[in-house]
Amino acid sequence: MQSEHGARRTGLIAIFGLCAALCPSPFALRAQDPALRFGGAIPQEVETVYERGLSWLASKQTDAGGWQGGQDGAGVDGICLMAFLASGEDPNFGRYALNIRRALRAIIRSQDASTGYLPNSMYHHGFATLSLSEAYGTVDESLLWEGAKPVRTIGQALDLAIRCAGTSQKANRWGGWRYMPNSTDADTSVTGAVLMGLLAARNAGMEVSDEVIDAALEYMRRSTGRDGSVAYAGGFGGFGESMNRSAIATLVAAVSKHKDSDEFKATLKHITDRLEHSEGNYKEYFRYYMAQALFQGDYASWQKWNAATARVLSETQAADGGFGTGAYETGMSLLALALNYRFLPIYER
């Protein structure tokens, strides 16, 4: 029997295809393949893993709206929030609407009201900014606080987070970010996380300075070697091979509309030539970025990689639906599969 998600997806594809057939135009000829934009039927393996994982996340959420144990903070709350948003359930009246609202309240309440910082590091700040951007305009603000005194709107929280990132970058001679808002050095991993949050905010309609975006992209560009390897820190390209960093660089170049750059072509080749690579450390982090980078850069490669990843996650998911030791591992594992659903705006190609 076709699942509810599968039925909804099939309906979208049918509507899109009907419109294209009835309304031939130059735009229709340029439009994406509906299967690429909306996806096809969701593989049962993916559905099962995702549903069990969401159930686990829902059961582990605190009354305050966050997740504790292992790594915690605004960024982990944001990762879990995005896992719910990405499933395609109605964020305002669906099964997980209460979980979504609780997570948003937790993220907003954790924010420093004067600096806009979302703790506990700039990693957290980047992922929390990204999650707020994906919720902005999707979650009904009139329902968000459920009778409690509002702290600030999602838009106001986003504006503060954007300003915090800009202020932090000004103090950094590299044009990127490191662990803390006042850090004076930078690395490509943290910079990628913050940059994705800012690109998502801009995509959501928030005002983000081109100067801030361009400086961070230039730092990533300088850090990329001709072979597609990306340096961790120092601002000079290619020292030390890391599939994680090459995937991050591929993703930020694609989302910022720089697919014609030599750096994008190099990092994309670097990761597509190594589809069978598996990480011993930070494997959830790797899968999260690899999924998005391949989807944005090479759809056929993503399809192969996605099928293999779904099998691995199906085999390694715990009996209770979780992954690893906590919410971070579970949320990231689900987001590695979330492109099958195509609901988050940041997943658009």
C-alpha cells in the first residue's frame, strides 16, 4: 500500500506534469524534471527509517523543547527541528506540530537578546540559524507560543542571528568563523555551517549583507586546492584531504550560485570520484553534507549514494529508532535521507 508521504508526492508530480502538458511554454521547456524537483515515490526503506527516527526524537524531547544527553545546544535542537520539518508533515497541525513549536521556542529562548548568539558555539549558531530560516514563513507564528508570553518572532530571532554572524566576522581577519563569536581565527568547517545558515536566511527573504556572504565564500575559495581538497584552517588551499570539507565547499558553492567556478568543479569531482568512501569519525556529519553536496552537484551520483546510505542506516538503526548515543546522531542521520522528501527550501536545486 502506498504511504501517505508517497501519495502526497505522487499527487504533486501528477499536478506538475499536467500543468506542463496543458501549458506548453518556453518556461515549461526549461522546467526541472518533476521527479528531480519533487522526488518520486519514497523508498519503503527510507520511510521506515525516517518514521522510526522521528518517533525516537519525539520521545526524547524535553518539556522545554530541547534534547539533552551527548551533544546539546541550539544547533542540535535545530538539527532535530529540521528533521521534523523535512518529513513533509504539516508543521502547524500535523503529528509533530507540537514538537516543532517546542523546539522553536527552545532555540529562540536560548538566544542572547543583545548579541543574537545562539549557543553553545558558532557551529550551533550556524545550524540554529539554518533551522530558523527553514521554519520562517512555514510555521504559523500565531500558534508558536501557545499562550505563553512571546519572546520574539522567528523573523526577529533570525535578524539577530544574522547580525551576530556579521559582527563576529568583522573581528576575524580571515573572513570566516571559528568556535566562538569573538574568535580571531577561522576554519572551513565552522565557516561552512554559518555560511549555510546565512544563505538559507537570504533564501527565506531575510536581509543578509552581500559583503558578509562574499567574504566567507572567498575564504572557502582560498582554502580549496586544484584537486578539490579543502584546507581545515589557514586560508590556503588544499592542505589535508577531507571528504567532509570537500562536501561542505561543494554545497556552499552550489547554494550561492557559483557552480561555474573552478573550485566547485574540483570539489565536486573530488567527492563524486569517491562515492564508496566511508568515514570512521564524524560519519553522521559526513553523510549530512555529502547528501546535499551530491544532490546539488550531480543528481545521478546522489541517487547511487542515497540508495547505499539508506541501506546502511536501515541496518544500523537501533531497535528503539535512534542512532548512536543521542539526538545529534539521530537528527543528522535522518537529514542525510531527507532529500528523498524534498520539503526543506534549502534542498531546492
